Amino acid sequence: MLCASCRLLVARAATTLPAPPRGQGPAFRYQRRELHFPGHPEPPSNDSSAGRLTRQSVPLGRRVILRRGRMPPAIGGGLAGSELRFRRGRCESQAARVVGRDVAAEAAARNPKRPARASRRFKAAGRWALLALVTLLSFATRFHRLDQPAHICWDETHFGKMGSYYINRTFFFDVHPPLGKMLIGLAGYLSGYDGTFLFQKPGDKYEHHSYMGMRGFCAFLGSWLVPFAYLTVLDLSKSFPAALLTAALLTFDTGCLTLSQYILLDPILMFFIMAAMLSMVKYNSCADRPFSASWWFWLSLTGISLAGALGVKFVGLFIIVQVGLNTISDLWHLFGDLSLSLVTVGKHLTARILCLIVLPLALYVAIFAVHIMVLNKSGPGDGFFSSAFQARLSGNNLYNASIPEHLAYGSVISVKNFRMAIGYLHSHGHLYPEGVGARQQQVTTYLHKDYNNLWIIKKHNTNSDPLDPSFPVEFVRHGDIVRLEHKETSRNLHSHYHEAPLTRKHYQVTGYGINGTGDSNDFWRIEVINRKFGNRIKVLRSRIRLIHLVTGCVLGSSGKVLPKWGWEQLEVTCTPYLKDTLNSIWNVEDHINPKLPNISLDVLQPSFPEILLESHMVMIRGNNGLKPKDNEFTSKPWHWPINYQGLRFSGANDTDFRVYLLGNPVIWWLNLVSIALYLLSGSIAAIAIQRGAQLPAEVEGLTKILLRGGGQVLLGWVLHYFPFFLMGRILYFHHYFPAMLFSSMLTGILWDTLLRLCAWALASSCLARGVHALGILSLLLGAAYSFYLFHPLAYGMVGPLAQDPKSPMAGLRWLESWDF
């Protein structure tokens, strides 16, 4: 029997057992715990009350106070999460010793992982150490010899110059969105570059100018591609060897290394693409804990990365499509989960709209707002944009300008095509060559400000000078017959039935006549779009057409680039098709007439939405207009995966410091083989699963990794590669590198899975344990050794060319098309 104080203690405890926590329901249970004190008889068992601790389940004299706690569902007995607490009394010492030993023994039995905590910490430290090693190796390879060569290489001519424009706040035009160039300019500014280097042509030495900040920034972002790919593959495959193999392929690829070491947009673009891919995979892995802090973080980071990718180049749309397809699939599965209410599904939909649509769009618009705010000075890009746009640029002749509002005879004017990136009606003293229509003075459109853009508007039937003070001012009106005389050459704008130089079934436009005297083919009827006859023509605001009086054709520009005889300016034609198109609509920009009063142009400046829309129209047209020029080096998409031909970054002869953009052939051809193997093995696995084949548990797990993880990166490769077959613009080898990132990740997942399957198949053999390790090690060593062989392509070569047997690279020219 217990002493009186113990009986009182336990009796009070039994009457004050707390109720289960609110909301726990039947899942919450007190675990039965029978305590036996020495000298007291064993209590009888009571199976019916095993689920809950009650006053009846513990005999009087042996009840103790329990702190409430919930047991992990995987553990079937014991006092999980609880602890014993005795009040002070005469039996306290004896009971505490007995209960302490009992609880300790049971805790050890319940939690066998507790002794392995040190092992888990060691493994976690190993994982972090491996990630640190991968990151360190990536940074080391990208920053090695970053200062060499100390001259402009390839497209540094363009993007370094554009960085200078941002520092000088000079407006320019480029076919890509502005984020990449802004970041390059910011890196240069923060590193002490003053924006004074001209970046005229490849090979120009940087001399005392600070260029390392811009190169270092691009190398910094390019270095993160390797750890991003490592973490992405690790999350998709749950395999460190697969992630390590992927990291090695990207670290030891000479092409990725070369692109990361120069002032280019490619490392910035690939950084955001891989950041978006990693973030998407991470928030997918948080699907079991939606709306948690980590889930929101990765979802928001995905949206930010998408804005960054699109803000650098329009090919960022490809990763947006991939994230969009993943999101649609995710939402479709959530919608089919009947355990979720429609309110919860609506919350998921709203979260994705906010983070993957609203947030990226807001950031993308903000990028352009900063771009427009910073570039407020007139520069070489003015002519690509409308007259109203140019009126906001400091230094432009339209900025804070005052010009006559209405067009009058005798005015000196420039006429600008209404379609973006067409330019001004232009002429010069050069004639069309023999065999190209009539051998008369060329008329073209030109994108830049020039005196040869100026014309004098005159009446068609008189040669008198309208600017004579004795003549009254006479305004040009809708429907008038006029003559345009080129100010510099005194030849009239002329057309006839000769065919245009490039566009069939269009008529040639020339400059004809002497000192303004020509013939009836010089007469044009001026019409204002959507206006009545007799209305005056307003400068900048009136949209006009010029219709040839004799042939009835409309003056326009085809947008086609003339050959070198036409100074690569754009073709002007007279089209017999009278349908209104932007190519045949013009507006008057410059307007000089001393007899007319001036008005301020401030009221014509466009709003930000108009600027944003116009900027995109100009960029899209500029992209479509990127056609290969005569003898210009280009490549075709089918060349890229096979590493058919590289790209010369620097140097051409044996005395130059030569850098050649070419992928590591061992890695690239392994990637190509891996894509074919994946399509074969993935098809077999998908068919087997669809047919209900009974696969062993381990094989089924590996198959799911192959299909799901490999399928994600294969989709990325497809989206970043095949659209280039549909593009009509000029293409270069470097366009393939975002797709190459995905093919390398696929290689890591595929070979790790195949080697694990081989090890499983050889489970009864003594070779089973070493097959996987030996295979991964062989691939790692092969990638490293091939990098050792081909690293001069990235870090630079001096001496005999590879065609020379004395060259150290002679034996490595495995394809005749490799020109290093």
C-alpha cells in the first residue's frame, strides 16, 4: 500500500486530467501508461481502455499527473511528447528513480534515431560542403584570367557601349529589353568606369579604362549557373551523384565558360532562366505545405526571375511558357483533389496570379520606367522612334522646340514614316546602279537625323518662291497637288512604271529633274487620314499619304534593306495597292518657315503607356529586321546540338590572342546521346507503366524520377531550342546555350538513373555495389579531362593555328568546320 500522502497526490491527479486540445478530435489520445511501484501489486489489465487514459485505467494509488502531449502517429505506444511530474512527498525520491529509468528506457525504444543525430549532422555538413565545393569550382573557373584579353571581344562592342550610354544617360535603341544593359552599366558605374570608352570595334584595347567591373559582374552571374543546376537536379532526382554530374558538365564546358567571361547579355539571361527553374522546382517541392513561408518565398522568387529573364531578352518567354505549363498542371491536379474545398482552390489560383502574373508584369514595367527615366538625352536611337517620343529627349531638335503648327508652301520639312524603325524620307547624290530601274537619283529611308532628309514643299504648277515676303502665306490642305524638292540636290520626288529594286509589282521612286524642274511624274496628291478636303495639315500630328498623280500608287517603304550600293538603307517604293498600311503613312516632323508663328511641342509628349507600347513595337520590328548581311557569319539551329561550328570571339591569325566559342565536344555529344537515350528509355518506361506492368519498388521509384524529373528538363530543352527553327531573323551559335543548360541537367538525371538500374539488375553479383560509383566517376573524370584538353579555347591561344601541325591544338580539330 502507498502512504497516505502518495494516495492523496495520485487521487487528486486522477480527478484533474486535462481534456484533449481543441480541434484535435479523435486523433488526439492520451497514451496508456501503467506505472508499478516496488512493493505494490501489479494492476489488472484493461484492454477496453487502452486508447485513452482514464481514472479506471489506472488503479487508485498508482496514478500520476501527466503533461499533455501528442504522439507521432508512426509510434504505436508509450508516452510520446509527455513527461512525468511528481509533487513533493515522502515517496518522491523512490518514485522518481523508478519512473526515470522506465521513461528513459521507453524513450530510447521509441526513438531509435536519437543516437544517429550526430550522423545526421555529419551528413548535413557534407551536403553543404559539397555545394560549397561546386560553387567554389564554378567561380574559380569563371574568374580565372578574366582580364584577358585586354581588348574588346565580339559583342562587347555593343553591350559595353550600351552600358556607357546608361552612364552618360544617352538614349539608344536595341532590339532587346533594357534590364541586361542597365545592369552592365550599373556594374561599370559602381566599379569606377566613367563611360568614356568608345567601344568601336573588336580588338580595340581598353588601355586605362576600367572594364573589369562589367566583366566581373557577368562572370559573377555566370558562376551561379552551376550551383543553380546542381540544386535543381538534386531536388528533381533526390540524388547527389546526379546533381554532381550535372554540375561537372556545366563547370567543365568551355562554351558556358567563354560566354560567362565577357560583357554580354547571355550570362545575365541564363542566370534568370536557371533561377526561375530552380524556384519553380522548389515551390513544387513545398506542395505538401502550401501557403507556408517557404512556399510563398519560392513562388514569389519564381515571378521575380521570370521578370528578369524577359527583361533581358525576349527569349525569356520560353521559361515563362514552361512555368505556365507547370502551373496549369498543378492547378488542374488541385482542382481534381476532392479533399480541397473550392475556396482553397481559389486561394491557390489567386496566389499564382499574384506571384506569377501580377508581380512579374509590375517588375517588367518598372524596368522600362527606370530605362526611360535614365535615358533622357538625345542619342543615336532617336530616329527609330516617333517624333512625339523624340520631343522628350534633351538635345533633340524637337525638345522644348517651337515650330509652326500648320504646313505651308515653301516650308522646309522632314517626312517620317509612321511605322516604327523605318525612318525618314531620304535622298542623296548617288544613282541607282545599272540594271536597277531607271538610272536616276536614289530615294530611300534613313533612320538617323541628316541634312539629306530635308525637302521643300512646293505647288505643282509654279516655280515661284513662296517665301518671298510679297507673297501671302498659303497653307497646304488635304487633297492638294504638291511637289517635293530635295533641298540638298534640288531634284524632285519622282515615280514611274519601272519596277522597284527589291519589291516586285511596286514602282521605283527616284529623284529627278534639275533645280526643281522635272515633269508630271513629280506630282503627288497629299491626303490626311480620316480628314475632309480642305483641312489644314498639322505638323507631327497629321497622318498623311502621298499618292502619285500619274500612276495612282502610294508612296511607302517596304522596310527591306538595300544592298551596299544603297548604303544598306531601306527601300522606298510606290505601291499600287491603296490599302492603308503603316508603311505608307507619314507625318511631318521638322518644319522651318520664317513667315509662320511657332507653337511649343511640350503638349505633344506621349504618356508612359504610349512610350511603353511604342518601345515594344520598335523592338519587335527591329528583331524581325535582323537579316544576315553579305558574307556575314551565321549558323543554323541544326548545327547547335552537334557542336558543328563555333564562333570566333577574338583574333584571327597566329599572332593574335584568340578566343573561340565552342562547346566541350565530349560534354555536348554526351548530352546529345543522352537526349536520344532518354526518349528511348522514357518511352519504354511510360508504356510499361501504362500497361500496368508490376515493377519492383526500387525500379518503380527510379522510373518515376526518370519520367517526372527528366520530363521537366526535357521540356525546358524543347522550349528553348525548337522555336528557333521558326524564326526568320539572323541566328548565332550562342542562342543555343540556354537549351544546353537543360540538356546537361537531363544528362545528369538520366545516367544516374540508368546506372542505379544496372546496379539493381546486378544485385546478385559482386559488381553491383561498384557499378554506379564507377560509372559516375568515369563520367566526371571524362568531363574534367576533356576540359583540360580544350580549355585554351576559352582562356585564349597564341601561336600557330590548329591547321598547322605544329599547333598544340592540331590534334583536337576533330571537325573541319571548327575554325580555331
